Amino acid sequence: MGRKNDGVLKWTLIAICAIFLFIMLILPLIYIVATALREGFGAYAAALSDEYARKAVGLTIKATLWAVGLNTVFGICAAWCITKFNFKGKKIISTLIDLPLTVSPIIAGLIFVLTFGRQSFLYDYLKAAGISIIFAVPGVILATIFVTFPYISREIIPVLNAQGTDEEEAAALMGAKTFTIFRKVTFPHIKWALLYGVVLCTARAMGEFGAVSVLSGHLRGKTNTMPLYIELLYQGYDFTGAFAVSSLLVIMAVIVLALRSILEYKGKKESEQDR
Amino acid sequence: MAIKRKKTRVIPGFGLSFGITIAMLSLIVIIPLCSLVVFTAQLSFKEFWETVSRPRVLSSYWVSFSTALVASLINAVMGLILAWVLVRYDFPGKRFMDGLIELPFALPTAVAGISLTHMTVSTGWVGGFFAKFGIPIAYTKAGITIALVFIGIPFVVRSVQPVLEKIDYQYEEAAQILGFSHARTFWKVIFPEIFPALISGFTLAFARCLGEYGSVVFIAGNTPYETEITPLLIMSELQEYDYASATSIALIMLFAAFVILFINAVLQSRASKKIGKIA
């Protein structure tokens, strides 16, 4: 077994990986940008400044802000509650929090239709109160929250578990208030994990398709998010438009990947300093 | 007991964090799930069975299952090679490759779907090449498989990578000193160690592929009996406001997902017992 043989194997395997990733991951990205710009920059800009495109972007941002905001509050509370205290039913709660990850997006949409749709007992009350959830903006927001539900708590929980409860106990015994403990003791530890969770949550919230598709009702300019608008354009054979709107989401994905590397690096560096 | 409990809770904020957690969990997960259970209870078994055993539904199970299986097997092999390359070798662009793995999580599925479809139709960059040999990709099961391979790439890599990083080089060295060949060292020493992680990555990818909708719906062509996946069937029942049929098919899918995750859990606990015995 010579060194030469190792080198051949090494570079063969690296080449296989590089070709696989290039065809499966990079080529589609290049393709999106190339197709979006094939009719020139003017057509690209026109597709993006279309009224419905702008409305779709607006709704996507709105749903994303709701999902990220609420899931951040939830994620921090759930992580605090699960890692700092012992109580009965902890396992059930963790399982339920992670459940949205294993459910198909279509089924996620379906359960909300069953909850708030016409055959639900809630429907009469909601109708009397003048609230529409299904085929309206609240439905889109609910679906987005559901599919991104565990994203932030999942990132924080392992960090808090590894850190233990000693520091918080010491702070509490010295008389610190809840929010002081959180701000001064806990938060510095989870800072990067929390940010990473927010980044992941944002990416998924902006891109959710299946669940939102079930609940939105596809009203152009009203309940169409960016991915749904892309579907509409694509099925209407407006490929330049579809790929132009897609290119915005590609930019978002690239930013997410870059941020991920940075946050992971910062988190690692800090946990090494702690030791 | 009451006193002891108070003692263990030195840290404040239990009431507040527990309250918010339970309130949001109920609103977003528990109540919708309960409505699924309530609605299911109203279905008659005969009706349920007739819906889920219609020939068109049965063939959609097969399309979903076979494409998800092939895609996850491809990902298991490629994921193993990728994890190996990323852990064991140094080469220019390694960090870039490592970051790229996560792209399927970051890129919206609908965007991936239209891009892969447009690339593989007979006029596209890749589809045009294969069309010369008379092989269609888009709107066939091969197309669905490609979309699912895209979706599943990160799962196996990310579950095998950390285990491979932790393996001690000592065992390999010992095996080599004892005269094992490289291939034999890999299969006898390294592979058993990473096997549980490989299985868990495979099952996660498989479960995800079964439920995938966004990226597949464009490339599938959605011909009944041939390229119609189960999630799409649920979607079309929903669009016809046939909630009973949609729920029935969804229950079969949920059941399948639970079986897959259960098998994984059993395999994992058996593997950890085996390792425990050796140690």
C-alpha cells in the first residue's frame, strides 16, 4: 500500500463529490440567474417591479416577521423551561415541539384547514366575529409559524444543556431577578445559537411552499407569497418572471449560507474560550 | 415532596416560560392536531378504507415510496463519500464544499423545483443532453428522484460527519499493523462505527422525501398512476373540498412516517446496546 495509491483514491473521491455537488446544487443556481437575465436586465427589472410581485414580496416579509418574532419568544421560553427545570411531561413537550419537522407540509396545511375550515365547530364563532383564517393572510402566517416552529428552540436547547444550571443558580441565590439572570448570564452563552436559529427560521419562513399553498387560496396580490407567486408565473409560462422572483430567494439562500458559516465559526471560537 | 420541589427550583421564571411555551404549543400544534383526531373519529372505517385503497391512491403510494427509497439510497452512498471527504481530506475549497451541503435547507423548495424542472426538460441544459439518447428526465419518475436527491443531500452528510470526526485513528492503525488492507479496515473497523449514524440520516432523508411537495410538484408532471405522488393527491382532494378523503390519505402518510421513525429508533437502540457490549 503506497502513498501514491492513497493520493489516487483521495482525489478520485474529491472529484466525485465536486461533480455531484456541482450538478445537483450549483448548476440549478446558475440556471436560475441565467434564465432570469436571458431577456436582458430590463425585462428582469420589469418582472420584479410588477405590482403583484411587490405585493408577494410584502406578504412574504410580513409572514416571515411574524414567524420569526413569535418563534424567537417561544424558542427562548421553551428552551429555558426545558433545560433549567425538571418537571413531568418534559419529554412529551419536546416531542410535540419537534413534531412540525416530521409532518409533511401538505398535512400541516390540512390540519389547519380542519381546525378553522367550514366543517370545524370554530367556524361559526369565527364567522360571527368576522375573522377569516383559511384562504386569508392569517392562515398564511399560521402555516409559516407551524413549519418553522422548532427551528429556534432546537438551536438553543443543546447549548443550554451543555452549559448546565450552575451559573443561573448562583445568580439567583445572590438575588438576581429573572430578566437580569437571563440578560447577564444566559444570553451571552446562547447569542450565536439564537442568531443561527433566527437565520434558519427566516430562510424556511420565506421559502415555505406546501403548507402555505394549502391555506392561501392563491388570491393574486392578496394571499400569494413569493413561492406561490413563482408557481403562478411558472405555470403561466412566464419563465423570465418566475426565475426573476426566484433569483431574489437565491440571493437570500446564499446570504443564509454565508451567515451560517460565520455564526458557526464565532460560536465555536467562543465556546473554546470558555474552556 | 412539595418542599423538596421548591428547593430544586432556585432559578426563577418557571411559571412565565412554562406558561408561554404551553400556550403557544397548544395554539400552533396541539389544537390543530386534536382537530385532526376529532375529524378522523367522524369518518367511518368503510369510507376510510375505500378512499385509501382506490387504485389511483395505491399507485401514488408506490410512486412516492419507490422514488423516495431510490433517492435516499443514492444520498446514503453520496452522503457517506461526502462525509468521508470532508472529514479525512484537506483540499482547496473544502470550507466552501462544507457550506454548500446546507443549500437544500436554505433554498426554497419551489425555487429548486422550477429550476430542476426547467433544466431537465428536453430543451433544458441537462435534459437536452439526455434527450439526444432518448432519455426523458422531467415529468418521469427519474425527475422526481432527482428532486428528492436534491432535498435529501444534507441529512446523511450531517449525521455521519460528527461520528466520523470522533473515531480514534488508533483502531485503524492497529488494523493496518495487523495487516488489514485499506478496504478491509474500512468495512471492518470504521463502517460498523458509523453505521447507526448512516441509518439515522437515511431514515430522516427518507421520511422527508415521502412528504416532500414543493420541489416535486413541478418536475413530476403529475400523471395519475404514473408520476402522481401521495402529497399531491392530498392537495387535489383539498382543492375539491373533499376533506374526508384528504384526511384519510394523510393518516396513511402519517402512519408511514411514524413507522419509519419507529424502525429507526429500534435500530438505534440496538446499535447502542451492541457498542455498549463491546466496551
